[in-house]
Amino acid sequence: MSTTWPDAGQLEAFLAAPQDEPVVMMNLLRLKSDPAGLPPGDTARDVMMRYAEPMRRYVEAHGGEFVFAGDVASQLIGHGGEDFAFVSIMRYPSRRV
């Protein structure tokens, strides 16, 4: 599962929900372990963190807030998330934001 964008059904379901209620979004990120294509000396985590700060400012400027962001240490129950390295949770005041 390497999805970057919602498919048509996911987008339709998101837009069909009440537009004026708060929404929480969780991002589960996998980070490249192979440095090919990364700036010299950088890890995928370095690149992700450089992206995260301007994204945080953008989210907050539009009424959202970062609830949590941090490394995934392990998966306690179930299977399928073993490759996730980082999680972030944002709360938006509505789906219109």
C-alpha cells in the first residue's frame, strides 16, 4: 500500500460527510531506507522534517492544529503497519478548511 492521494470513492466519502464539523486526519508515513534520490548527507527523515515545519504553519494558519507528531516505535497489536516510521495527527475545525 503506497498511496499518496485518495481514490475517487475515498474523496467522495470525505466530501459527503458534514462540512461544518471538526475533522481529524492521521498520516502514517513510511520513510525510504535507501538514500538514492535524497540530497547528499540527508536521510528520508531529514527531508520529511524540513517539509513538516512549513506544513505545520500552513495548517495552523488555516485554523487547524497538530495534535501529535512522532516516531512509530513498534506495532503492538495486529499486522500491516510494521513499515510505518512516523505518525502525525491534525485536527481541522471543518472539512472546508
